[in-house]
Amino acid sequence: MTQVTVDVRKPPLPERQIAATPGGTISYREAGQGPALFLLHGMNGNSRSWTQQLAAFSDSYRVIAWDAPGYGQSDPVLPEADAYAAQAAHLLDHLNVEKAHVIGHSMGGVIAERFCARHLDRAASLVLSGTHWGNAVPEGTPLAAKYARRLRELEEMSAEEYGKVRAGKMVPSSPSPSPDVLDELAGVASEMKREGLFNGGQMVEKTDNRPFLSTLRLPVLILTGSRDPVVTPQRSEAMMEYLPSARTVSLPDVGHAAYLEAPEAFNRAVREFLATVERS
């Protein structure tokens, strides 16, 4: 059984654009018109991760997918959640977006939580995909072994080899994803830069968004992949303790890259959620 029956590379990918902001350069992709839909990728991703969503939602939304600090052509920032959230706000300022629906995946979810808490009047809703509240390690703790290992791999392997290794870690061993999915995940991960990985890893490690989650007075959807090997469904669903009114959707037989492994199911869950938000 495979998770994607369409050619994952078929949708056209908008060109990267550059925004000069008070916090530095930010690169991003944009498609469509309508209410803003702001997409924040995970640690192995970049704006290209959202090819399927840029295509699917541009029929009724202004879809904006950023390259997080240290990714794509975006300048790095300090490895602090507030610094990443500030850059997200700067990009929306540059694009004259007053309010957006926000989707954050994995590392992007940690950033999205902090962005919404710091700029609550700018978020219409929040979708948290395969993510958590941060690892909450004490200040001064050495970088976690898993991130140190990734840094060594990035330095020692070719970009292509690194991408393939990271792609294999994101998907379940059974059922196996299609070769197209693995190729696309590997291609995106192969574009990783050291500063993006190093700073992003530090930021996720020391962030603890639990005190902020309970302040989020907006509709929230928590999306999980039932076979996610990176962020288990249980870890994502633990956020319900702080977000008791959030909705949860589990996508069966999906790993850590639900947006690409099962784009139709992922997009349907998001679209149904956004429809309820806009009706309320």
C-alpha cells in the first residue's frame, strides 16, 4: 500500500521571492488569492515542502510558504523561539498580511505556537502537524545527540546522501511510501544548510511552549500520522492538556511527512477545519 497515488512533483512550484525585513532577509513562495494561509515547514524541509498545499489551496487562499531562518535564502537568527516568531511577523508585515491561518509542521509547529502566542491578533486559526511544545531542556545543555549526529552527517555526506538518509527516517517502514515521495523528501532535505540545522535544533531543544499554549484563544487542529517515527501521535496529543478545545485528526498509516505522504487526506482535514473556522 502506498500513500500517494499522484505524481508528487507534478504541481508547479512558485519561484522563491525575497523579503528584506528588519530582522534580515526572508525567502518565501506564494500562490493564490484570498484569506492568507501561512505555512511553516519542519527541520528537514523548506518552502518546497509545501508543493502540494501551494497547489491545492491556491484556488481559495493566498498561500505563503516561508523558508525558516537559515533555510533557503533566509538569513539565520538567534536560536530562540521568539526570534523565529518575530521573523514570521516581519514577513507578514512585508506582505501586508494582517491576519492569517497558520499551519506549522514539526519544527514549524514549535515556531507557530510561539508566533500565535506573541501575535494572537494576527492568527485566525492554527494547525499543528506532527509537532509538540518543544523539548524543554535546561539552558546550557549540550546539543542533543540526534542533532549532533545530523550535523556530522551533513558535513561528511554528499547532499544527495544526506537527503536520502533523512527521508528514510521520516517515513514508516510499513506500509512503504512510494518512490516519488521518498525522492521528493530526499530532494528537499538535500538542500539543508548547516546554520539552519544547528540553530533550528538548538531552538527546538530549549523551547518550552507549555506556558504559552493555554493563552491561545483561537481554533486549533492537531494533525498526527498514526505511524510517525519522529513525533509520536501521543506526544502531539499531549498538547490537548493545554489546548482542551483543540480538534484532533489522525491520518492512518502515515509517517512524519503527512503533507506529502498523504496530501489528499492532509489537505481535506485542513480544508474541513478551515471551513468550520470561517463559518463560525
